[in-house]
Amino acid sequence: MRALDRVDLIVKPGEAFALLGPNGAGKTTLMRILTTQLKPTAGEAYVFGLDVVRDSGRVRRLISYVPQEMSVWTDISGYENLLIYAKIFGLPRHERGEIIDEVLENMGLSQVRDHLVGTYSGGMIRRLEIACAMLIKPKIMFLDEPTIGLDPAARKAVWERLRVFKEEYGVTIFFNTHYMDEADLYADDIAVMNRGRIVVEGTSGELKNSLGGEIIAFKLEESILKPGLIREIRKLESVRDVFVEDGRLSVSVKGAESTLPHLMNILRNEGVYVEEVSMNKPTLDDVFLKYAGTRLEEEGRISEVAHTRYMIRKG
Amino acid sequence: MWEALKNIMVMIELELRRLRHDRTEIYFRAIQPILWIVIYGSVMGSVRGIPTGGVSYTDFITPGVMIQATTFVSIFYGLMMVWERDSGILKKLLVTPASRYSMVIGRSMASGVRAISQALIILPIALAIGVRFKPNPAYFISAFIIIFFASGGFAATSILAASFMKTRERFMGIGQAIIMPLFFASNALYPIQLMPPILREFSAYNPLSYVVDAVRGLLITGDLSNIIVDLAAITLFDTVLFILASISFRRIIE
């Protein structure tokens, strides 16, 4: 089994790069290779010109990494966590205090610096983890699902801080996520990954435009459609693409207003009963649906990971 | 080398900080060894069936029970490494410039901090029930340095075992399965001469016996005739286990 297959990616310095993909797409494996934790069985990867296998030691001096799982000690304070990491990173003694104060301030944790991490909320723990990653002012920061299991306010807080870091220090941010809105809002470039391959790459605008004009979505009574029907729809000149997913028929069209009556006619002739119709500009979700062939089962997955994080905290 | 020493110091500092915030584990873990000394020691001592070379039986087993307690601490320290694998701490540590072997040795030696605090808690109780220690500060400090270094070896043993046992539940069983044979097939509770030949053979390869012998000599009997052999055995044990644990460490993360 190949976890990754012919992945070919270039990330520009100073940008925020989002890697989207369903579970098991290979996002975490790719990140673990780039952060020198795993050796690729074949192929090469470079971080700022350094080979992740041969120059792994030097790569580790340039990068920071925030794993998906919780990565701070809960039985000491936030400040102590930063102090231990600062020493492991080998920050010079006279700069240490100042840098720790600065990252605490930047991450909005100055008030709780001396509290035990066990008393922190999920969002605070995430910000502390990012603060640890910021200690060395990395050239590139790898974040594996940075906001998983956080409530919307905490997610926003995390991203606002990250954005400040990116702008102030020119840090490149490489993150895995399955929150479409997050990739849409904060990433300069997005790659969609599925079954170990990069299926499409570009800015959020480029990806949406690649779907053509608008999307007409039908909610249908029955979930199985005859192939003939789809062939019929594809024949229409203004139709770019058709995709079906349990009881939903999405048609990407140019000029939704003029195409809709034709589509309704075809469906009526085939005896398909339409429950709802909506017309939308494509969203990143539609991009994902087209290229990864599935919507992300967000709810199940998030609660599962949130549960894991919770269990880990409980020890 | 300098880098490894620095990382060992950082890991020791981490343990000291954790202990400063919460020592409940150490207190609760002290109950069992205290029962050994107070109850088992006095009952078996009154039988007078075990030749202890002139010291009382309670005095004889006190170092053994102390070492058993500290070995427990260091073996279960490996469990913490498994815990850290489940969390992201280990992954994050591996992406720092610190070398893998310095992490393994650093974490192992950090268990010595817990081990020493464990031994220090048992000490006043042993004194209270009348165990006579050699009143020699140099011996005393040497004994604790030996406990510290030996703990590193036992923690490395548990890291090695943990790299094969990937779940906490399995490891709990393995932890017990390592410690109890080490304890009973050692000179902790009775002299090796009393053992059946096969066990005596095993005891010669049991690192715990050498640690107990050295610490008993320093704290209780003052008999240091075997100390060179003991120290050599402990050094060899630490070195081999540090190397094996560093090699197998990769398995933990993959």
C-alpha cells in the first residue's frame, strides 16, 4: 500500500499553504516526511533547499511542527513548557526570557503563564503549542489540523495570531485541514489530496473557477439515478460537469438562469421528483467534492479527534 | 557530547518541575516499600532463618526494598514515554534539533530524579523504625548517585520494552512482569547463596543484584569488597541498554 503516490508540490516562501483531503488521504504522512520524522521509501523532498533525509539535522533547525495530538506537558505551567522547549531548541540564555514573554504575549497567554496547562481550555492549549513552535522564529511552520476540536471563536483567535506571525516574521505556514472555510480564508494556495495523490492545486479563486460558472444543486427524492439521465444532462451545451452524491445532483453550469429550465425538463421527462433546487457560486466544498469525490464527513471525524485529545489530557 | 549533556540536564529539570507541582504519585508509591520494611521485615526478622551477615533482617532488606521501589519508578517511566507517543510530545521533540539518542538518554536519566525522590521518602521511615545506616555522608551520597545512574538503565529497559508494546494496557502487564522476577531473583530479600543453583545463575546476570549489593554496602554493612564489580556491572548495563533503547526508539514513533 502506498500512502503517497507521485506527490509533486511546491510551496512558495512566506505563504500560507493548505493541504485539504479526506481521512487517510496521506496528509499527515506527507507532513511527517517533510518534518523529517519519516523517511520516504522513494522520491525526494526539500525544505528551503535542504534534503529532508540527508540534511535532516539542518532541516530541523529551520522548521517548527505542531502535531495534531496534544504536545505540551499538562502537569507544569505554560511558561515552564516554553522554557523547556526553549532550552531544547538551544536559545541563548540572555534572550530566552524575552522571547518567551514575547510569544506568550503574541498568543494572548500572558495572563495564564503560571497556571498549570491542565487547567487551560482547548483553544489555550493550541495557542500554547503554537507559541512553542514560534520560539525559534522558524522559516516554515508545519501545523497538522491546527484548529481541530476547537469552537469557532477559538479557531478564529488561533488564526488571527497565526496571521500576525506570518506577516511580521515572514513565516511560511504549511497546514493540513479539513475545514474548507479555513483554507478559503487563510491560505494563499491550496492543494487537494486524495488517496495519496495531489489532485488539484491553486489559489482558492482558481480552484473555484476551475469548476466553471455556477452550481445548480437538486435535492432528489430517490438516490439512485439512471446513467442515461446524466448522459442527457451532459449533452446540454452550458453544462460543464455533473456529480451525484446520495440524493443530491450537482450540475456545474455556465449561466444558471437559462440552464435551469432545461434541466427541470430533463428531470421531469425521466420521472425524477425534485424536492429542492438551489443555485450557488462554487464553494471550496464543491471543489473538494469534484476532486476528492466525497464531501468531508466533518462531524464524525471532529468529535472523534476531540475525544482523543480529551482522553490524552485525562492521561 | 556537550549537546547530549545539555539535553539530559533539560530533561532532569523537566522532571524536577513536574515533581514540584505534584508529588502524590511518589507518596502513594512509597506505601508498598514501607509495608515491606515494616511488616515483612519485622516478621521475617523474628524468624531469624536468613543469614544476613551480622545486621538485622530489616536493615538487610531496606536497601533491597528501596531499590525495588526506585526500579518500579524507572520501569514505569517507560510507560510515560508510551503516553507521550499517544500524545504529540514525542513527535514534537523529534522535530527539534536535539538528537534522538540524547532524547533517549535524557529521558532515561530524568527517571533518576523520580527514583531518588522515591528513595528519599522511604528513608525517614526506615530511620524511624530503627534501621541503622552507616553514618558516613560520602557513602550516602555515593549510594544515591548509584541509584540515579542505575535508574537510567532501568528506564532505558522500559523504553526498549515500550517500543515493542504499543498500548498502555499491555505495558502495565509487562512492567510488572519485568520487575517482580528481577526483585525475587536478586539479593534484595535474601543472600544469593540461599537460592537454588538455577536462580543463582540468573541472579549473576540480574543488574538489580549489583545495585542492591553496592547500595547495601554503602548504606548498611560498610562492606565495599565488591563495589568495583558492582560499578562495572551497572556501567555495562546502562551502556548496553542506552544503545538498544536508542536503536529501538524509532519503533515508538513509527
